[in-house]
Amino acid sequence: MNNFDTERTTVTVERKKTHRVHPLIKRLVNRIGVGGTLYQGYVETLRLGERAQNLWRTPDPGATILLAGSGRSGTTWLTETLTYKTGVQAIFEPMIPLWNREVRYLTGWDDSDPHIRSFYLRAEAHDPAWRALLWRILAGQYRNYWTEKERTAFFPKRLLVKEIRMNLMLGYVYKHFQPTILYLVRHPCAVVASRLHAAWHADVQDILRQEALVEDYLRPWVREIEQERDPVGAHAVWWAVENFIAIRQLARIPHLMVTYEEIALFPELQAQRILAYVDLPIPEGLCRRMEQPSITTSAASGRSTQSRLSAWQRYFAQDDQRRILSWAQRMGLQMYSEAVLPVGMRAPMVDAT
């Protein structure tokens, strides 16, 4: 038996045990109206091992793994994979405005958080407030109930920051902190379909009101972007903008970019590739673990891999598919087409049952 062979039932039971405490505590403290204090107390209890470690080692943002990508592109799934028996502790979306007052102050966003928002920072920007906040985030010093989705290591060897709102500042982040960067990309039609299914909101005005972003990258498309006011169009624009700018910035800094489709179809090969890049061992049972949907995946998504990858073709009419893809193509993102898989990628010859 190799490292990838273990029983699925074992993995499933372990996941249920890990997640059981969070909903129970949340319901209790919400009912009695003392959520804030108890939430933070609970988080600090979970972090006792980390705090003990920090007595003899200085938190280092350069030792952190940063997993970035558009929302609903599979970042939660990949996070759960990378923290499965590897001694890595995940920090889940520390920049969500609902739970991060400093992000609200620096961006002007409110705490309603329409889910799809990223803030642009030039790589050469001089902004002490952003630099201080990002240091705390990447060093594991900004924590709350939201960031602690799952405890995977009491004495973590490393931290993994999973963030969907950092895609427009990766150049700045690397220049100042040098984390190990993983970037995940998924077919734009699949991402938009998943967001709409989850009732996520997007507004192109959150892009256009960022003057530096428009000036540096988006001036040629401003009028077209302004016309995209319905959910399909707004989400299509956001996917294109985030990935266009992230990929442009990543071209100048060390990183590993992977696609959701590659991981879904070739889990063992891609797991080995990713873990080698971030210098982590391959744990026993990882491939079976990757077959499990993430905690943010709906029950309806639990179909075969091939069916899951092509679900967006059934969700959207062809006109909407072309509309979404047109935004990727406008910005030079040619890795996806009307086919399910990235351009040049072939599916394995296996039974898709």
C-alpha cells in the first residue's frame, strides 16, 4: 500500500470529527448573545500551541504558504488537501471585511461583504498601514473565529494563508514578505456558475472606483466594464480582472500556478507536484482525502469528476458561456475556451462513473 491508498470512510469520519465543535459553539454563543468575546476566547485556546512556539521562534511571514485564487475556484479544497496530516495550520480568509475592521478601514468596504472584492496595491506602493496588516496576516498574528475553520496542527510546522481577496496585490506581498505562493485557476464559467449557485454578489463599481487599478491596467475597457451590471456580467468581469492582474504580477515573482481541472483529474500527480514545491511530505491517505468535497461545497456537487467539471455547460446557455469567456479573451487569458478543460489539456482515459 502506498501513501495514497487508505479507506475513504476513515477520512470522512476524521473530517466530521474535526468540524463538529464549530457549529455547536457558534449556535450556543449566538443564542445567548455573547459571541464576540467567546469566539475570540475559543480561537485563543486553539492557538495555545502556536503561542508557546512563538516564545522561542519569531513569526516569519516568509515561511508562510500563501494560497491565492478567485473565490469558488477550489481554494478551500486545496487548502484542506495541503493541511491534511502535514503539520500545516490553515488561516482561512483573514481579509474578509465582515471579520476584519482594518480591511474595512483601508478599503472603505462595509461589513456586509458581497463576497467578490479584491483591493489593488502597486508593488512599489508605500503604505505602512497595509504593510503592517499584511505582516500580521502572513505571520499568523491576525486571527479570529472566521480564520479558524479547522484546526489541523496544535504545534504547526508552517502556516498556510488561504485568501481570495489578495489577487490584486500579489506583487506587493511578495516584494515585502516573500511567502511561498500558490495560485489556483479554474474555468471562468465554472467559477461564475458556482458563485451564482451560492448567491454571491458582485459589483463592477468595486473595480472602477479603484483609480490606480484602472489607470495601471483597465483603462481600455472602462466603458465595457461599466455596462456589465447583471450578475453574470459582473462576475465574468471580476474573474477576468483578478486573474489577468494576478498572472501579470506573478510572471515576475516565484510561484506555482495550478488549475482546478488538473488537480481534479490527476490528483496524485498534482499533489506530488504541489507538495514538492512547498517542501512538504506526502501524507498517507492524501489521494483519498482529495476525493472528498470541501466544507464549502454544496451536496449537489458530489458527482463524478467529469460531471462536476462540465456542470457549467448545463448551467449556462451558450450565449452566456461566450459572454463570460469573452472577458477572459479581452484581457489575453487564453488558457480556457468553450471546452471543459484548459487549452491543451486532455482528460485521462478512465471510466467517469
